[in-house]
Amino acid sequence: MRDTLMKNLELLLSEREEDVHYAWISTLESLTLKGDIEFALPRLLQFAVNEKSQYSGQTCLEAVAKLTSLASLKGNENLLEALKHLVSNATVPLDSHWRVRMKWLELCTLLAQNKLQKWTQTITNLARKDEDEDVRREAVRSLIILITSEDKLPSAIKAMLSNIDISALDPDWRVRMEWVELFCAMTQKKFYNFLTAVIKMSTEDHDEDVRLKATTSLTSLLESDEKAHETFVKIISSKHLESGLADKSWDVCMVWVKLMEFLPQSNKELSIISKLVDTSVSHDDMDVQKSALDMNN
């Protein structure tokens, strides 16, 4: 069978019918599983990369899906090593359909978890620059997986986060929700400087769901991590406290009133006490008013 495929390889690759491509891709996967890795895997990758844009998006998607399935197999170190070696010089087709890039993202995450540094950088680029919000969202989730599963944080993630601009994070509120999770994951990894990012998003984001997510996440961090609590006390500014207590969303404001419990009395400046008084008498929501009044007492 292998010899027949070799003889007809050029004809098969130039064939324009998707059904032929699908059959060819399935055959290559089967040959790979049977141990003919050297022959089958490079040709499967050729369909996935689609360097000359000669295959349809569906064909490319099918090939990447097969590679992802192969990469997720347990106990076949030879296959994984061969796959890592082959894709080390491959390039994700960023001009492909978003579903193709999403499947590449899944493959990249598997490879990055197997210490292939290049793919961590690829995921990072997709998180920051991809044109599709669903791809960016999924890429941030992949970074969270890498942050929480790796003992040593990949250098590509460190480099990206070192100069990130919170005010220009992402235009889509759902993606920014994932960024809140990422910053919290970094804090849980003892990178306490990322508390600043969570605080900023809890007061400065223009979407109230993002602010609520950031504020409730901040509360959870302070309740579970004494060092995070100590850092919060050191870095929180009266400006952020006043913004939180004046939030137009009663949900967000209520959590900020609760956050006041984490501040020692010496940190409660006169302006903050004044803001609590204002909140207790002027906020639209009666529950917020009561919580603020209780805090004042």
C-alpha cells in the first residue's frame, strides 16, 4: 500500500476533490498509527499547513484535527517526538478560516505542554492579535492552562505579560473576562504584581460584567492567600477604592463595600470614610446602602 501511495503521491496531492483529500488524510493517519511515521506524518502536516493554499479550509481543518488526535495519544513517545520535531519549523496558517486556527490552537496547547517553547509564543500571538474574538478567547484560556499546569512559567508568557497594556487589552468583553482569570492565575502562582491588573480591571473596565468578575475574583484571592492580602493593602489606592464604592452597578459596589473589610483601620483615609457615607445614603440600591452603613459602624 505504501509503495502504491508513493508512486501516486503527486497526483493525489494535486487532486482538487475534497473527498479524495479526506481519504488521503485518513490513510496517512492510519499509516502513522501503524508505525510508518517517517513517511506519513510529514505528508499529513503538509495538508495541515497548506503552505501554497491549494487545499480547502475543510481539508486543512481535517488534517489539523488528525494531528491533534495523534498528539493527544498517551504512551507513544516515538510518535510525539517525531511530531514535535516535524512541527518545530512549521507555521500556523494565520490567513486560514477561524475554525482552522482554533484547531491549530488546540494542537499548539498540547505541544506547548510538552515543552515545545515555540508554540507557547504562537498561542501568545493568537491571544493578542488574532482577528477573531473566539480564537483570542480560546487562546487566553490555553495560556491559563499552561500557567496552571507548568511548574516553571514559560518565558514567552512572562515576556508578554511584562509590558501588557490593561487599557488596550481587548475590545471584546468576553475575552477580557478570560484575561481576569489569567491575571488571577498569575497571582496564584505567587506573581503578586498582577494584583494591580485585577484591581485596574475591577474599577476601570467599561463593562460591568468584567468589573464584577474582577472584583469577586479579587475578593477570593484575598480570602485564600495571606500574601495577596498583604500586597493588596500595600498597593490599593484611594482612587481605586473611591471608584469601586461609586460604581453604578450595585453588584460591583456591593463587593467593593465587602473589600473594605480587608483594609486595616489605618488605611481608611478620611476621603474613603466619606465615600462610604455617601454610598450609605445616596446609592440607588438599598442593599448597598445597608452594607455601606454597616461598614461605617
